Amino acid sequence: MRRMRRVKIVATLGPASNDEATIEKLARAGADVFRINMSHASHDLLKQTVQRIRSVEHRIQHPIGILADLQGPKLRVGKFADGAVMLAQGAKFQLDSSDAPGTAERVQMPHPEIIESVSVGDRLLLDDGKLQLKATRVGGGIIETEVIYGGKLSDRKGVSLPDTLLPVGALTEKDHADLLKALENEVDWIALSFVQRPEDIIDVRKIVQGRAGVMAKIEKPQAVERLEEIIRLCDAFMIARGDLGVEMPIETVPGLQKRMIRIARRFGKPVVVATQMLESMITSPVPTRAEVSDVSIAVFEGADAIMLSAESASGQYPVEAVTMMNKVATAVENDVNYRGIIRAQAAEPEATAADAISAATRQVAETLDLAAIVTYTASGSTAIRAARERPGKPILALSPNLKTVRRLSVVWGVHTVETPDAVNLEDMVDRACVIAYQEGLARPGDRIAITAGVPLGTPGATNMLRIAFVRQDGAGSS
């Protein structure tokens, strides 16, 4: 089951889609990675969902990635005596540690350590930024504020603090327990929410120890300020436009998206564009023209993956949403302008053998009109470097490691097959040609490019490029 597009699709599972039949429909419609949102999933549901995905993976004979998305330190106000209050512009409103039911004058903020870190003048954004408060006095476990933009505030609504560096790390006690359970269930990616500093990534890496890829969610101004440091440390990252658009001026988000995709390309790190991509398909069988344009822009910019959230998790048309995203992405990649735009955004290769070989392979494949680029990869790094070049030819990654095969499901343009390591150079050429032929990437008479590390099976040691001829029996000669 080979995709006819290069950008990957991440679909969030939820009440509308986490049964096995729907998961299979979503996979066949185009979902390459399934996201499990740990804000809403119990450990039992996590285990059941992973088992269902693996059952579907076995049935369709196509690798599927699983992303466990940790909740992070989600800040919420307490409850109100009447369930909600109206805050008027210019009014005074207090947040404190008391667990007494809230009123129009005050409400609990059950995070005393957060209260002490807010400074006078800091903004507090409530309910996804619909209400805005400004701190006028802080101390004694109380934040006194002035209402800048008022409105209805109800129980347990979220609080964002765009001007405040929070004293807590990105990993809460709940996240730690969820992380361990996700690793126990052998998920492929861990997404870390509300990353603020590089140390947040280091803390998670110490726990993960290579058992899954670590994906940083960029959704806070503090993360944007230290973006390159964070990207160097993570395995991939997500442009989480929802919270980013709450905590930063919404008009700056498109420019940030473009900048982050280019940084991802420069560092050779997979990047996922997320939030509200086909939002209207939660309740409608067709998207708006603006949403189609939004998806198209992410594909034109060369994002590795585009993501559906509520559209596939709780919407009325989950399969239709994936199908539509697949159609839009395929149409963009077949557009006459697509290759030119992708090439114009190319990053200079780093001064490493792997990057030099990857850049040369792309050029050779396009100059000689080869059928495909085949990379042997143990850790996945060789395939990611090949994808960084955004070649016009298909990338076939061969790996003996099933974890690597699944992890590469989020990487642009990579079609991955699990196969034992080649025993010698002749076997390497034959195996590459046979699998390229079997997967429909090359026909007898075609030539393919093969990259690998010698000695064979050495992780991260890509130092060889071969051109091979696919014979009538599917085997190869070089």
C-alpha cells in the first residue's frame, strides 16, 4: 500500500474513530500516523487503541506510526458557584488559592507555584484567549487583575500566561505516568506539550532513552525565543498553532510557521503542522476554501506532515476529513509550481559525509532520471537526511528495525520496508532492486540510486552511493 504523495498525514483518534473498523478506514484513506491525545485517554484506552492500530497494521501490511501526545502543565481556573460568571471590561478580578466556589469577583487558580511567578503587568488569557486580564498586584498567594477584554467565564476554563516563564517543567506527574505507559505500549513518538526551554527536552530524553522519538510541541513564546536550541535536541517538532495563536499575536503565526518549516529543513528534523487545518469538517462533509488553501500552503512549504485533531477524533466525518486532506496534498504535489517552490527552499548540506552523499544522490537521481533512491538505514537518520533534500524521485528506506520503520512514517517522502541487513555489497544491490521492483517503484530496465554505510549495518555511517540496474528478474547489477 504505497502512498502517491510525499507529505504524511497524522490523524487524531477519539470517540468518533478509535474502533478498529474506523482506524482501518482512516489508514486506507491516507492516515500514516495515529495520534492518541493523553489529555483524554486513560491508560486502558491507550493500550486498547495501540492494539487496534497494530491489528490494522498487520492486516493492511503497511507500517503505521503511533504518536502519544502528553497533556503538559495545562492551567485551569476552578469552579464557580453558578457554573459561570460574566466579567465586565475594566472590572477587578482576583485569582487565588482558596477552593471556595468562584464569584464575579474571584476564582480559584489551583496552582500556587504559578501564582507566585506572575509579575505585575503580565497578561492572563482565559478560555483560548477569549478573555484577557492584566495583573495589577501579586503577592500573598493572590493575583489581582483588571479585566481588559471581558465575557463569560465558566468552570475549569484554561489559562495561558504568554508573558510569564513558568517555574514548572513541561512534564507533570500525570505526564510522567502517561509517558511510562506509552513506552510500555511501544508507541513510536512522544509529543511533549508546552515546551519552554531546551531542558524540557533533555528531561524527557533521559526517561525515553531512545525507545521512541521525542517530538517538541512549539506553542509558547518562550519556546519560539529558544527555537534553534530546542530543535537541535528533539527528534521532530510540531507547530501547534492553536495555543501559539493564543499566546502570541495571531497575525504572526503564518510567518512563524514558514520560518519553523525552513529551520526544520535546515536541521533535517521532521516537522508537523497542526491545528484547525480542516476545522469545519468537524460538522460539515466538505471544508471551506480557506481551509483547503491552508493545507496547501503547508504542503507547498515542504512540511513533513499535516495533522487532523478534532476533525478525525470527535467530528462527524473523520474518514472524509482524511480523504480530503489526502486529495489536497496529492493535488498540490502534482501542481506545476510545486517542485520549483520546494527546490527554492533547499538548505545547504552540512559538512558531513551523510549530508554530502544525500545531496549528491538527489542530484544524480534527478540528472540521470533514476526510478528511485534506496537508502539502507538502521536508526532512520540516513532516510531523514535523504528526505531533507526533498528529491523529485521516490525514497525507499530499508531497515532491519521495525521501530525505525514505524518511526519514519512521519517523514516526508519516505516509503519504508522492513528487511534484514544485507550481508555484502552484492546482496545489498540485489535486495534494493528486488524490493524497489516489488513495491512498484522500479521496473526491469530502470536504474536506482543506493546509499548505505560501509561496513554494512553501521548506524549513522552513510558513506557510499551506488547506481544499480534493475534486471528482468527484478535483481540488480551495478
